Amino acid sequence: MIAHVYYQEHQTLDALVWLGKHRADRAKHLVRLVRYPHGDGTRTFITNVTDPRLLAIREVAELYARRWAIEMAVKTVKRHLGLHLLWSAKPTVIAHQVWAVLVIAQILQALRLEIAGRAGVPMLDVSLPLLITYLPQYAAQGIDPIAAFVADGRRLGFIRPVRRVTIVAPAIPHHLRCLPPPDLVRTRTPRYRSRLTPQAPCPAN
């Protein structure tokens, strides 16, 4: 249910809404609904940043597009840096392992950024998995890995254009937005429908 409309024109909508379709489903907090046409369809986003002055429609779309970066970061530390296997059951050793992996991950990202800067390409064009694989090999041979990546990166596939999501979202001028009244109710008593997991039938005696 729409509680307030910041902006609406044709298929573009920026509004505050209550989530919950039925009487038994009532969310406690107002959230912001953003909707705009994109190609042959419509893009729709929900965010708890309810003030468009803090987060514009384009920024909402960019944040959703970047959510994959979180998955890739988790993949890096678990698969490529070995955090899927803990060295010990002792909390102190686990903490040391986690911090060591995170520090190494930050160093690798810094090297990746340096390579991208020297090669004149976006950082995402530098393959992080290949950097993790070949950096120790170059270093063991006494070869500067950054210089090697910059010199031969394109030929060896270390540096290659990556497919990116192009963000096309409307820019709404501030003076066209209708701010909500100060007494707008933003919280309410929640109600959540009970969803019980079906129990398996008991075997016959």
C-alpha cells in the first residue's frame, strides 16, 4: 500500500509503501519503492533508505548491480585463499587465520588496483583469480609480478574486458520531489502470518 509519493510520471515511481498484502501480513516499517521503465520491461527496487535525498534512484540501481561483488569477495576468500578449510578448532587460531586471509585479500586488491592503473584499464579488467595463481610463481622466479602483468597481461588473458551492467535510470531533480509531511506515520504494529512447517506423518506401529 502506497503511503506517500515522492515522484510519479508514467511508469516511473518513487514512493513510500507498506509491505503486506493481507491483514495477517503487516510490516512494521515503511520502505521505499522505486520503479522505472528499462528497455522492454520495468525495474523495481525496495530499499530501507527512505529519503531520496540520501539515495537517488540511480544510486539504488547501482547498489543492486554491485551486489554481485559481495558474492565474488566471498568466493575469493573461501575458494582462492583457502578459508573454506579451517586449520584448527581453537577460536584463537581461527581468528588468526581469518585475519590473515583478509589481510592477504586486501593486499591482492591493492596490487590489482596498481596493475590496472599502470595498464590504464578499470580494476575489474584485471583477473583476480589469475593474479592469485601466478603472482607467487612470478615472485618465486624473481620476476616483478606487477610489471609482468602490465607487460603481458593482455596477451596472456590476465587483463581482459569484463562484461558490465549498464545502469540506465532516471535522474529526478530535487525540486520535482514531493517530501512527506512531518507527521507521516512510519512505523506500525506488525503482524506476521504464522507459517508452520508441515510435519511428516508418524510411521504406523
